[in-house]
Amino acid sequence: MRLRGLSRLRKIVRWLRYNFAHRAIIVYYHRIANLSQMMNHLSVNPEKFAEHLDVLTKYFIPIKLSDLINHIYNGTLLRKAVVVTFDDGYADNFWNAYPLLRRFGVPATIFVTTGLIGTNQEAYWDELERLLLQSEFPIEISITFDSHIRHWKLTTPEERMRAYLEIWNILTPMPQEKRELILAQLRSALKTKSDSRPEYRFMSVNELIEISRDGLVEIGAHTVNHADLPALSPKLQRWEIAMSKQHLEEWLGRPVDLFAYPYGHVNDVTRQIVIETGFKAACSTIHGAVTHKSDPFLLPRVRAGDWDGERFLRRLLEV
């Protein structure tokens, strides 16, 4: 009895907190697509995404990120406000997510990696997945990193996954030029070309313009090369941040003042550069709700998984 009473009390406290506390939730996605590959953790099925939007419109108040920022600065956070965001700028945001956002009338912000916009190039993590996790024959590879030679066997799925994760960890903090040199070695070692998959491409400039034309979708910056900013020099950080802003403003013909840190990685130097570059706010991947005490340049978010609507609602209520 005492345990049941405690459980009921927790539910009441949670209900009171959600109905009376001035707090908001920023949800973030990457891809809205049906992916059968092994590395599909960045994707949410379109049917499940529709369930998510149904939950948001029934139990929350969806608002634009720019409106949430204004509420933070003005100290007027709305009760049960929720913001939808996407990182990277995959084309399926235009093909699959945008029609559903319009159907449900839910605004969103897409943080764009500008160096991949208008190209057929895959993001490095997608190409790495294709090279290492979809090769059909047992193989051993050797790759040179900064004069150090590393060897991997790829004879089992477990070995391939281990190689994928280890090389991903090596590539992530690198500047783009070094990443490309490593990927070129991998293509040569695996005797394959850089054959990009159409379903893995990013938006074109025209798609980016079209998705933001009616104002339902806001566009924010996400660096040029999806850079792990704190791993770079301040000079390179500033270039990645400022140039992504410049690209978007030239394409869209209007100011872009929202930013999201790739991988959620940020330090004091990175945060200061974002401020100095002219952004009004920046999203992290710190898990949590937004309150009146939240730093506008370290906004917490909640990652949305490939869940049905009921599980999605439960996860939001637990924040």
C-alpha cells in the first residue's frame, strides 16, 4: 500500500509540475525515413513521426524556437510549450517531415550543415557505415593516421562494428580535410568508389528555400562541415560558425540567428564565438527542459527516438 501510495504521489507531482510550472521542451530529430541499415539510430519512421506530432498537438503547445527564445529573454515562458528541431539538413526533412509538419501545423527549426547542401556527398558517418558495415566479403584493412598505422579485421559483423566505432571516433574531431584523406584511404583499401546513395543526400539549396518559404520551418546553422568545434582551433571554429551563417543568409536572403552545436560539443570559447558571430541562441544536446534560468546559448533538448506515440509521450513526461 505504501508503495502504491508513493507511486500515485509521484504521478500527481509530475502532473502538477507539467501543468503549472513554466518550462518548455525542445525535441530534436535528425532523419525522418525508413532505414533498414544497421546504423539507423538517427532515423524516425514517418508513421511514428506522425504519432509524435499528434501527441504534441494534443498534449502540448508547439511553438517556434524563435518564439521560445523571445519568451526566455522576456521571462514569459509558456506552460507546456514544445519546440521541434532537426539537426543536419537531410533531404528527407523536406520529403517526409515537412508534409507532416504542415498537416499537423507544427512549426520546426532545421539546423543545417551547409557544406553538404546542394551536393550528392554523404555525411562522413554515413559513408563510413556504407564502407565498413555493408561490404560483402571478409577483409583486413590498414589505415595511416598521423603517421600511425592501424589495422582492422572485418571478417565478422562484430569486428566491422568495432572498426566503424573506432574510426568514427578518430574522424569526428578532425578538420574536414583530414577526414577526407582518411576516407580516401578507406575507399582505396576496400576497392570501392564514393558512390553516394540518393536517400542519404542532404537538401538542395532550392529545397532549403522551399521548406522555409511559408515560415512554418525556421533555418538555423550547424557549421559547414559538422565540425567537432572544441577540438578545433579558435580560428577554425570561428570560420565553421561564421561561414555556415553566411551561406544560409546568402541562400535565404534573410538573417539566420539560431545555432546548434554539432554532437552537442561546446566549451566556453565555442559559446563566446557563437555570441560574437551574431546568433541569438544555440541548442546543445544536454538532456532536460528549458526554464527561465536556462542559458540561451546552452539550451537543453530531448532526443526523439523511433518510438510510437505512447512511448514518446511517456518520455516527454519524464523530462
